[in-house]
Amino acid sequence: MRIDKYLKVSRLIKRRTLANEACETGHVTINGKAAKPGTEVKVGDVVEIRFGSNLTKVEVTSIAEHVTKEGSKEMYAIL
């Protein structure tokens, strides 16, 4: 799954356009490497998202196309 879609589906970022912009401006990394919006994400990858001075680091635990609001929290584990 593309990282921009994963961020939206998992509700780490509210909208896909915002996820796209975050990737393009270098605020998202996967396993320590800068991620472009089309970069594929797999189970076990470590994703870091930088919002200003906040750093969110999560590990991908599952990938699903459609999930409920409650189920979205099971897609990642906060590190």
C-alpha cells in the first residue's frame, strides 16, 4: 500500500492530500529513509512523522484497504 494512503486509512493523518504534502516536504520517513507519496509500506516498517517539533514513531502492524475508526488503531503500534 502507498504510504500516503496508509497514513489516511490508519488515521495518523486526516486527509490524503495532507499525507501527500507531508511526504513531499520530507516530514515522513520509512525505516530512516525519506518517503515519497508513492513509496510502498509493508508490515514491520517503522514510520516517522514530523509535525513541527512533534515526532510520531510507529511500527506498521497490519495493512487494510478499509477499516472502522476503532480498527484503525490496530494498524500500528506507537514506539
